[in-house]
Amino acid sequence: MNGDDSTRARWGRFRFSVIGGLLASPPEHGDLQGAIAALAARTWRHPTHGQVMRVSAKTIERWYYVARSNSSDPVGALSRRTHSQAGKHPSVSLALAQLVVARHREHPGWSYQLHYDNLKVLVEQDASLGAMPSYPSLCRFMKARGLRRRKKRRHPDVGVEPREVRSYEASHVFGLWHFDFHEGSRRVLLPTGDWVKPQLFGCLDDRSRLACHLQWYLTESAETAVHGLSQAIRKRGLPRKLLTDNGGAETAAEMEEGLERIGITHQTTLPRHPEQNGKQESFWGQIEGRLLPMLEGHQELTLKVLNDATQAWVELEYNRKRHRELGVPPLDVFTTAPSVRRPAPEMGRLKRAFRAQVSRKQRRSDGTVTVDGVRYEVPSAYRALTRVHLRHARWDRAIVELVDGRTGRHLADLYPLDKRGNADGRRRTVGPVAPDSPIEPRGGMAPLLSKLMADYAATGMPPAYVVGPQYLDHEEDE
């Protein structure tokens, strides 16, 4: 089929099909009129609405000579001519055109009919705008200028200018990762007998489209996001940049600070613009269209079975199957394309990284601090600190990390206060906070007071007080 399916092009192809035989097999001298009459006797299909029609001999003859005189492009010569005023919109005056653009800028959600009705009133009130064009003419003008109706956003982006949408791709493997959560269409059976829809954590490499890690969870939270991302990092390595949406799990303090500590730049999509994370959104189609349908016959689907099936599918099929856009499997691109990979840190360091840092005032009475309603004991060696800097994860209250507020260096692990354990009465001796000074302490009066007394005596004035009666009696006894 020809790419140009306009009415003009359809007529050109139809007319050429009528006289094409005369050009391909020219009739003998004197037989042209008979050949044209034979074509005029036939019935043809109308090029636009498809109904049966006939073409007169004179019309066919004219088409024939037009095609002969334009042998380089006979179809173009036979196509309908473009109107001289096409695209110019002469019925819309310059003043009215400016007004239409301004009105659309003020009311982008109005329909064409509403714009037409309001412009009609303005034209009646202001003769300088010229004559009012017809409704179809106004619609053609607005469409040609790109003044289309825009749907109102439920939550408009205040102060954000509209931007063009363009596809993109990172130049290096590990240059950019995406991760997001997706609610599955299949429910899983819990040991409690409840049926719930699980959440799938998915992490993709932008350059290779490799699925770095997939795992189903019962909920979407900062804890599950950190758990899934940590596994992706341990399995593949450290990326340079991460793109997520603005969900609570993705923007939690533990996630933000953890990514900063391991050197990953975190970027988020604009609010209500999921197309920025389009590769991730497109990947969910494979989950719903290929993975989950293969589990339809499994009635008692549990979270473990779902995760086992997902791991087998993603590692042995998706990552190794030819990608339609790349032309090769994602695993091939992942292993051969230029990479900016960094080795993954050991699991203990990775776990400590994804914690939120807070500052608390230490209780001087018993050396404890409170975080999220839980009291933790500070080692006696740090009892001199008025404020302590702590790192903790809201989902793990069993331990809190004490760090140096200036350098972030790990100092000690704090554990919840055990009042019953402290009731045994055993206590260690508290040593001095600072080491003993080698200089012997000086006795007697303080230096400042001795100086003040000497300065006062040097003035020659007697002490400015009257000796009390008891003191006089004591002097007489002496």
C-alpha cells in the first residue's frame, strides 16, 4: 500500500489505473478511440467511498494525454491539484488568528465548539476582528496551528513548562538503572488462608535492558525496595545512576541516604510523567502477557512458587531471548557493551548504608537515647557526648549504629535498653573520660581570686565591710 493515503493521492492512483493499460500497451494507429470507448464502458470503484461509477470517454482521453506529457511522474500529474489557498486559512484574519491563539492559551481545555461560540460573540462586539469564519474553517485553523484540546490534569504541575517527549538510552552498561514496583494481576495464597495481590520489584539496566533482579513481595515499602535493590547490586555490581518515580518507597530517607553513601546518583521522574520511566513500564507488559499466563493452571499459587517461577523465566528466557529493539539478547549487550560497572560492596556494608541518620540528645542520668519510641543504651565511653548521631532503619529496631557526626565513621552498635537484664546489680567501674594529667594539681586559693585580693590591697583602701560582733568577741578572747 502506498504511504500517502490522502484523497488527492487516491485520485491519482485511480486515474492512473484507468489509463495505465493504454500506456503499457499502446494501441495501434487509429485504434485509440476504440480503446478509450472500451474503458468508458466499464464500471470502476470510486477511490474514496468505493461505490460503482463510470468515467466518460472524454475524461479518460484527457487523463491519457496528461499522463503522456508527464512521463516522469504520471501519478502525481493525475492527482488532484492542491487548492491555492490550502494551509493559508484566508477566512481567518490576522487579528482573529492572534485572538484564537491567546484564547487557547488561556483555556486549553475548551472544546472547539466552545471556542467557536465565544469567538462569535467577540467578533460581533469588535468589527476590527473581521468576519467570523465557519466552524469547520476554525477547526482546521486550530488543528493546523497545533491548538488542540488538552485534558485537564487532576493535579497540575505548577511552574513546570511542557516539554517534548523523546526516547533516550544510556551509552554504557551500568550507566543508568531503573527500578519500580508493579501490582500483579494474579493473587497468591498466604499460610493464613488469605488471597492477596503481590507487588513485583523490578530493576532494569537501561543500556542492555537486562533484568538485574525481580522479586515478588507482599507490600511495596522502603524495606522491600532496599531489599530488592541490594540483591540487584550484589548480583550485578554498582551502577552510576538510578531513575525511579516519586513513590514513598523510592524517596524514603533510608533509600536516599543509602544511595548517596555508595555513590549512586538518584534521579526521579517528574510528577505524573510515567513516560520518563517508559522502559520499566513496558517491561511489565511481558510480566502480564507472558509470565503470569503460564501460571494460570496453577491454582494454589504461593509467593514462593511465584518467585521461583519468576527467577527461572527472567534468567533463562527474558535475559537470553532476542530483544525486539536491540536485535540481540539483553545478556549479550550486558556482557559486551562498554561498561562503567563498579564492584559491589560486601553485604554488611551495604546493609549499613541504607539507614537514615538522626541526631538525639543523650540522657545524662542513664546514658540512653530514644529512636522511634525505643530506648537504646550508649556505651559508657561515649557518655561525654551531649548529642549523638545515629543511623537506623525503621523496619529494623534491633540495632542502631552510632557514628561520628563529622566523618560518618562507625563507632559502635547500640542495642535496646534491657531493664530486666540491668536489674542484676552488676556494674562496671566508670573511669575518667579524659586521661589523667601528668601535672600535679595545685592547692590553695584560685589564681584569679589571689590576684583580685592583691589588686584590692594595692589601692590602700580598707576592706569595705564592718566586722561582726561575734568576730570582735573572738578577737578579745585571743
